[in-house]
Amino acid sequence: MSLRRAVLLVNLGSPKSTSIGHVRSYLNEFLMDGRVIDYPWILRRLIVGLFVLPFRPYKTAAAYRRVWTDEGAPLLVTSRHLQKALAEKITLPVELGMRYGTPSIREALEKIRREQEGKIDEVLLLPLYPHYAMSSYESVVVKAREEFEQMKWPVTLTVLPPFYKDPHYLRALEESIRPHLQEPYDHVLFSYHGVPERHLKRVTAPGRIVR
């Protein structure tokens, strides 16, 4: 018998608004994640509380105001569009959660349980990061597992692996780039988000979740 499934997409997250208070709350949740700043909690608390939160929210809020849309935070809006597009392509229910901010992973799981109680046997967790990194993919997986355990929900949580080399993903990148290569250009720039070297050394094998 085939499993009845729901899909949970998870992205990074955004503040509720561009207000200083909401940005400060978002930065606090983000930077106090031990997989983002992987120092002991007390040292992390001192760094974030004394050197980041008193100053950084003002600059970050101003940056958010420059890109904020009528629908809300760009990342949340784009993620919602992706959720809708996927839901139209498949027959499974699709929900969206954010690692930081709202809707949280717990809120998304609770919504799935509320709407699909007794209808599903498995939740497919898809972190929206093509690559594996402790501060992104791993943080989402660990948080989702923690929330799932606290909910004591008798369904299976299955984590989908990083998809950076999946042929469909590579083809999608190719198709998004190709039209621009037909136009005049000076050069092609590839840019990557870096991670601390110590994060790489802590991960001994791709896909392994460090506890």
C-alpha cells in the first residue's frame, strides 16, 4: 500500500515587517541558532546581545525597506509562489514554513496536521537549499525533527536530500540562464554564499546531520 503524503517546503525566513522591533526579533532568532554562530550559548548570547542587536537592526531594517514589496518580504513572497506552483503540479498537499520568523516550521506542521489529520502517513520535508551546509540545510532538518518529536504526531517525517546535482535542478538553472546568453554580455559571474571553514570541517560526510 502506498503512503499518503504531504510536502513541507522550508526556506530561511524574513522579519514580519521592516520595523526595528520585528527585524531585531528576527536577527535574534537567526543569530542565536547554534548552527549559524556555532559558539557556546553564553558566548553567542554575549556577541548577539552586546554587539549585534543594539546596532545591526537599524541598518538591516533600512535594507529590507529598499526591497520590501506590497505583498511582503521578497523571500516569503517568492516561496509562496513556489508553493503554489508545486501544488498545481502534484496531487499532494504542500505547505510552507520558515526556519526563522513566520510562518514557522511548527506552524506549518500544525497546519498540515489540522488539515490532513487521518489522511496522511508521511510528511516529506524539503529544505529549499540545493546544497548541504550546517547553517542552512542541517539547521532546518534538526529543527523540524525537534518540532516533530514534540508534537508526538504518529506519522513519518522523511527528509529529502540536497539536490545540487539533480539533473532537473541543473536543467532549470540552464533554462533560466540560456536566454540571457543570447544577448550581448561582457562576462558571466558565478557567485556563491560562503560558510566558515570550521563548519566544513565539522561535517565529515555530505548529508550527515551533526548533533
